[in-house]
Amino acid sequence: MKKKIVIIGGVAAGPKTACRVKRLLPAAEVTIIDQDSLISYGGCGIPYYVSGDVSDEEELRSTSFHLTRDENFFLRAKGVTVRTRTRALAIKRREKVVEVERLDDGSREELSYDQLVIATGSKPNLLPIPGADLEGVFTISDLHQAIKIKERIAKGQVSRAVIIGGGAIGIEMAEAFVDLWGLEADILEFMPQLLPRLVDWEFSRMLENHLRAKGVKIYTGEAATAIEGEEGKVKRVVTPQRVLEADLVVMAVGVRARSELAVAAGLAVSPQGNIVVNQRLQTSDPDIYAAGDCIAVTHRLTGKSGIAPMGSLANKEGRIVANNLAGIPTCYKGWVGSFTLKAFERCIGATGLSLEAAKAEGFDAAAVTTAQYDRAHFFPGRAVIPLRLVFDRPSRRLLGVQGFGPMGDAVLARIDAAAALLLQGATIDDVSQVELAYAPPFSTALDALNAAGNVADNLAAGRLRCVEIRDFLNWMNDFATQPQWVALDIRHPNEASPMAEKFGHDRWLTIPYIEIRERYRELPADRTLLIICDAGTRSSDIQIFLESVGLPNTLVLGGGINVIRRIGVDWL
Amino acid sequence: MKKKIVIIGGVAAGPKTACRVKRLLPAAEVTIIDQDSLISYGGCGIPYYVSGDVSDEEELRSTSFHLTRDENFFLRAKGVTVRTRTRALAIKRREKVVEVERLDDGSREELSYDQLVIATGSKPNLLPIPGADLEGVFTISDLHQAIKIKERIAKGQVSRAVIIGGGAIGIEMAEAFVDLWGLEADILEFMPQLLPRLVDWEFSRMLENHLRAKGVKIYTGEAATAIEGEEGKVKRVVTPQRVLEADLVVMAVGVRARSELAVAAGLAVSPQGNIVVNQRLQTSDPDIYAAGDCIAVTHRLTGKSGIAPMGSLANKEGRIVANNLAGIPTCYKGWVGSFTLKAFERCIGATGLSLEAAKAEGFDAAAVTTAQYDRAHFFPGRAVIPLRLVFDRPSRRLLGVQGFGPMGDAVLARIDAAAALLLQGATIDDVSQVELAYAPPFSTALDALNAAGNVADNLAAGRLRCVEIRDFLNWMNDFATQPQWVALDIRHPNEASPMAEKFGHDRWLTIPYIEIRERYRELPADRTLLIICDAGTRSSDIQIFLESVGLPNTLVLGGGINVIRRIGVDWL
């Protein structure tokens, strides 16, 4: 008798499981059910569909060889039966059947299974505020919503959009609205920064500065308390600080697992609502597996379990479930949280933990910020790519890397290499030594990632002492916060002197890098010197020298003015 | 008493060691000696200086903050004494002195050391053929040679260049001559392919095809037997097959260690002439360290020791030597052979071993070739990036990855991630699972590298059987080589039908991918079916299906027509 495999959910993990299991067990009878009419689409492409980069929603549902991944495709090409507009009502584990309802005629039926896969994904969080149900308030939950948003814009019904949520989707949507449709777009983020928890403050600020320069208005640390409308249509978003006019609102405040079916079936579900699975992605019922946004995934660095709603993980998990269904024992060892994001002409990416996240998880963590070139400094088109490396002090273990740079794959290359290092518990010494490919058009002899490893090594060994960029900026705003501090600007006089003119020669000392060894006696021994250069590299050189001549009281501005400038602070 | 550290060699590993050791031991007296007047330059930038991308040689010797790295810079900024045009004549180990000669006046002197570092680099190989000493025959050995080449071109003295050697430097020089100066350039390579040993045949052929399209003439498997001149000036290069006119010849046929000093001092040197060091980069004399092109480096995958002449390694090694000099025990665990190369509008890169190299090293190795998109197939500007993954069958250990694609950092990102995986002995399962950063503008939900890991897994498990591209092309040239083979082209009829028209419906069967499950009974059971699609993905799907219906005799063309087309083969 043919093995019957039923898969609930047809977007990412479900179809991946189905196709793979059909390859491993060609004789199996594989059925996907989904309540939607549209399946197997690239949900991560929605912002690019809305922007117009992707002209037709069908492109999000097509293969790379231009076939639409619909019921017909799955049946004919893959031998997989897909039943769309078919809702799973209940899993009857004892009978091993799924009770389903056909949405078109309301008829019900029981589908028997030998093994079941739950790939029900996630649903967007909705803020419990008045007006969330007004016409014109959208979530980015599925292709239908995206089609409606685009239609509305194309019909000229939108001129001002407010996006609630400054995560990746919110930022991508802001770009879509502004860059290609010329709309006004505001982002409201409840937390004090964009991409909260994903990157540290400096990196979110570099991103924020670029978004502002592109015309996106950003309000961080500010909550939407109400959405107001007229005649049922959205008109404005209200916060404690202001009222934002809006004829379209996107609510992008995270997602939560769709696990009602699993709960009702008595499967183990975490307090947060994610389906509990073992490393083989098997639920508490040995005949039921689960994959994708709906499961609780272990974070490799923290050991904690939680939702990991990424299309890239759903695909990996789907393959693992298929292997296990086919009797090829395969384990998923967990995720690390790699991401990348295009924002107009910049990109930002990270893997692992930010310093803030690492500390919140109880690590004795430290971080360094660098600002090296992506390719040889003499090669045309080079750019500075600030990186931030987070590590665990006691074990020297790498915990995460963040990067920011011009749009392109330079930051991706470093993030991906770091992600590969994280996979196997690399230390900062491994980061120093990893042999990245080098040629002047692509990288520097000592790659920016290797350099970040070296700087981390220096910090860990106590050979480098830094001032946090945030503390430095606070001091620049109000010197009284740290009266004993004084800047030592070692850049070229063209850059350093105007700062001294502006802030006073008692606050802003200027000695060019190359003259320090000759002139260090001019420096005050009773002050804390904040050594400032473009990238932090020369400053760290000078810090060591000054210590050797009896001036140990110094701090380096890691990442230097390169980072400050990208944050958007310019005093001149 | 101050510790005296003398470093012989001032290009890459030497200056890196000097600066780092001075930071670790600020009180040490650090001296670099070099016979050249120009030091601390980016030798890898020479092709870009010749091309004009880098306008002035001084840019190759300057810091990223625009200071020239000359004697004055090292002394004032770093506290390091540099003695240029000073040749080390002998190392007297018992007395712990280096005997040196000042080239400007011939005077001699002895420099005492507590610890010595040999960073004498490499020198270019010279072919022992007549005419190698003619005026106009150059090696890319130092900045002086590069300056002379550029002067000669700028003066209009060159219209046809012949490059002997199809390695990275030869290819970069060809681009410099053709792209920016409009010269004619021929590459002669003794081995049967460009980048021999570094990449497998398919990948060198994709590169070769692009170079040819850009006007570079390439002769592989062809040796220069003589260089001929008139009045002492080069005029032509002679091979057994032809005579190539040339008014400039570049000999780029590899390098060998400069280890004469070490040999004369009785230090252990390998049969190939590389200075033997332990993992701390200490020579057979505990007070003498060595780094850079002159040492024997262990290959992490093969365990073999040999020259590893890369600027990126020299920098890493210099840092390690400095650590050890300063009493911070640090080990260099060896190299894996990562590289990347720009060639006009394409790039090629690799890390680890090619299949050919792996087999030559005795591995029971296998390889898969893929041709996936670098970013979401619906995202504008996406491109196919063929990858090749080499692995060890018994252990499933990753041995290497090769990549080819449009100029940019997309290939670099995959190579760098693979290099990081190699660092820690990853398996193909790790390649499948590594969590690369995903967003549609940067990658695909299942990244091309993850996909290569999956394909390798299928091959390893016997779920995929491939035909080598080379064997396929041989068969296309002469069907008699494999009379039992027949192509099964599953692409769209627009692509497949013209092939059937051309080669005959008995040699070239066409059934679209989506129709195979309905029409497989049309297929001959007594023939070997070569399943052909664009990337190999659909073919492997079909291979499994056909086996399940009693047609096990099939082979997949890995990488598909995407790779064939890039190789430059087009039958229509």
C-alpha cells in the first residue's frame, strides 16, 4: 500500500517538504492542503512586488524556468496533489486523519495520513489599538494583501503611508513606497531604534540616517496608540507625540506561529505558541512533523527556542522533514539569525547576536566596530564597510557580526563568511585567520572581516580600550558629562583643525598621526584622551604608543569618523 | 637593554611583522632591511597600476589615509627603522648578526639581532628558453618592472603583448593590456587549461570563453620554446605550433621562494627551496622566524607543505610571527588556497581543492556542478552563478568550491563562506545547512551554496548520477563515442525542438519537464538517457522519477545548458 503523506500549508516549508519527499519516496502519495488559492510564493518578494521591481505577482509564484507553481504544476511536474481553498479543521491523531473543509462549497472530508507535516506558517501580529480594522490598514501577511496595496497605489489612492514597525519588512515597504511610487512614508517604531535586537545602535543609526536622506520620516521610541479614519477609511495614525496623516497604514510588528491546529490536536506547543519539535523536526506525535514559521527553533548560540520566521530556514527545514519522512535521519541543529536587507542605496546585514542581545542573554560579551574598505584602497569604487564583531570574553567565541555598506554584495560576503564561522563555534582567532579570497577588485590583503577579528583580539587582550560611539556623541553634545575628557584628533590638519576651531583647543587637540611620536610631550597627562581618526586603526596604534611613554589614560573611537559620518552627525 | 628585532624584507610580511611587533613590544628596536628602494607596496595591485585603474605607483605604496609608506613613514608613524637599498649578505647565527651591504656605496656592516625574521618573499620563475633576456621581456616581480611596462605602453612602444602563463597574474595582465590600452594580447599556457590546478576544466573554459570574447587570444597546451628579437629587442614568441608577434612579453610562470640566505645560514629548507617553519612560523633556529612567500606552508586539506605566495597570507603570517616574537604563542594552521580573480566583466574564484587536484592528492573525491541564480529569480539584475563543489566521498568532507559569475561580489560571498566552512573541516551537510543571509536582492531562499551542498548530498547518496560536461561535449562532437546515448531535452520546446531538428529525433528526444510523468512511456528503455535542462535541477527531478517507473538508465547534465553556454558551445 502506498504511504500517504499529508502536508498542511502550501507556502514555503510545505511545498519544499512535498517535492523532496516525492523524490525520496516516489511511490508515496503526497498531498498539500492550503486554505488559500495562491500557494508556493516567495513571500519575501512582496515588497519588490509592491514597489514594481517585480511587475506581476505571478513572478513570485513561478519557477526560475517560468512555470507558475500552481496545483497543475505540482501535480504534473512533481506528482504532488495540492488542494487549495481547503482548510484543515482538525487533526484526529488516533484515527490518523485530517478533517478538512472545502471553502468553495463548505463540504467536509477526512484525509487519512500515515505521516503528517504541519507547515502552517505564521500570521502577522496586530496591535490592539483602536482603528486597526479600518479600511486601508494592511499587514504583509500574504499575496492578496500585497495585491490590494499595489492596486490602491496604482489607482492613485495613496499619497501618504505610515508603517508601524521598523523591522526588515517595514523598511523594505518604506523603500517600495518612496523609491518607486514617490509616496511619503513614515516609519513608527516603538523600540528606541530600527531593527531592534538585530543590530546595535550604531548600525541602526547608520541605516536610519540613509533612510532619512531618502525622505523616509522615522520616529523611534514612539508607539502608535490609535489609528483614526473617516467613513471607515484610514486617515491618520496617532502617537503620544504627534498625529501622522495617512491614507495607507502597514502594520509590520512581527509575526506569531499559526499553531491552533496543533494545540487542538494536543501536540506540545511552547508557551509562546510555537510547535515543539525535536532536532529531527518531529512533534510530540512521532507521526507528525512540523517545519517553517510555526515551529520553535533552537538558537545555536543561546540555546533558546523560539520562532524563526525566515523563508530561507523554512526551505532548509522542509528538506530535513522530507529526509526524516523517508527514513534518512537528519537533524536540524538550529539557527543563528543571519539576515540582510536592502535599503535604497545601502545594505545592512548581520549574523548571530548583537552586543545588546548577547548581554541580554547573559553573555559576558564585548564588541568592536571597524570601518575598513571593502576592496583595495587604491581600487576604483572601493567603499568603507563598517563591521561590528561581537564575542564572548571568557571563551573568545564569536557571537555575531554586523555590517553596513553600499548596496551590493560586499557586506553579504562578510556576513556569510561569519555565518559559516558561527556554524561551528569559531573563536575570534578563527575570524583573524579565515582565508577569504583576495584580489584588489574584491577585498583587501587583510580582509575587513579578518581585521575585525584582529581588533577583537586586541580588545580581548586588553591592548585596546575604546569609547562607545554613543558615549562619545553624548559628550560632544554636553562636555560636562565627562569633564576630564579631551579629544585628540590625529587626522590630517585639514580635517582636524576646523574641529579644534569650533570646539576650542582645550577640548579638541590636534596632532597629526605621523607627528605623535615627536610631539606626545604636548599632551596633558591628567586628562583622558579620546583618540580620533577615520577608522580607528591609527588611533589604536597611537593608544599603544602613548601608553608606552606613560600616557595610559586614552580611549579609541572604534570605527572613527567614518562611522560618525554615516550616523549623520557632522559638526562642521 | 632593548630587544633588537631585525626583519629582512620590506614588502608584505616584513612590514606587517614590524608594525605589529612594535605595537606589542613598544620598547623593541625594530629594523627592516630591503635591497629595494620601494617597500611596503601592494604587489597584487600591479596589474591595476599597469592598466591605469591606479594612476600612480605611489598609490600602491600609500596607506588608506594617503601617506606614502616609505622609510620616513615607518620611522615617524610606527617607530620602525627601515633601511632600503640594503642587501642582507649573510646571517651569522652564532654571532646573531646579519651582514648587510649598502647598495649605494658598497659599504658593509653587521646588524646584531636578538630575533630575526626572514621575509624575503619570492622571485618569478624564468623559463630556460632562448631570448628570455631580450629587452621587452618582463616578469611581474616588483614595482620597478611594472613602472617600466607602463612607461613603454604609454610611450606607444607596444601594440602586441604575449603573456607566457595562464595563471591569475597572466590573466590580470591580459585584461590590463586589452581593456585599458587597447593592445592585442595573447596568453600562452603550457598546461591544457587556464588556471591549471586551481579550477576544474569547465570553470577554466567559462573564463577562457569570456576572455576570447574580449579579444584575448589564448593558446593552451602550448609551450613557448623561444623568444626571438631584433637588435636585442623582443619581436616574437615561438611555439611548436606557431609564431606570435610581440613587442612586449610578460613571463608569469609562477614564483619560487627566495631562500638563499636561509640556505647559506644552514636553516632547514624544503627540497623545493621553501624555508621550513613550525606552526609558530619559527625556523629550525629558535631565534629566527620566517613569513610570506619564502616559507613552506602546510595545506590544511592535503597536509602537504609548499609555497603559498599570496599577499593575504603574508599579512596573516606577519601578525603571527609578531605575536610569537612578543611572547604570545600563536599558531598558523595552514592555508586552503582561496583565490578570486577579475577578468573583464566576469569573475572567477575558488577555495580548497579542485576535483583534479583532490584526485591527484589521493582523495576519493567527487564533484557536482550547479547553475543557480545569485539572487531571487524575480529580482532585477539576477545572474546565474555556476558553482562546483568538491567533496571526499568516504567522509563527506568538503574539499573545495569553485565559482564563476558576472563581475561583482556574488561569487566572492559564496567562496568566502565556503572558505570559512573549510577552516573547520565542514561536511557537505554543513554546506546544506549553513545559514547564509537571505533577502531577494542578495540571494535565494535556498542559497546557491546551500543548493550545491544538497546536490552533493544527492550524489553521495547515489540519488544523482551525472555525465561529465566534457564527456557530453565529446559525444556531441562524435555520437559514435557513446552510441547507446540519447539526449532527453526537457526544456521548453522553443529551446529543445531546434536541437532535435539539428541532431535528429533519434539522438535528441524532447519532452517538456512538465509532461514527463504523462509521456515517459515514449522513452526507449534500451538507451542511456542524458537528461538536459538549463541548470540540472529539473533533470535530477526527472532522473528520480524515471528510475521509479523502471527507467534507471539515465545521466544528468549537471549545471545544464547554463554552463554549456558559458563555455561558449552553441550548436544553433
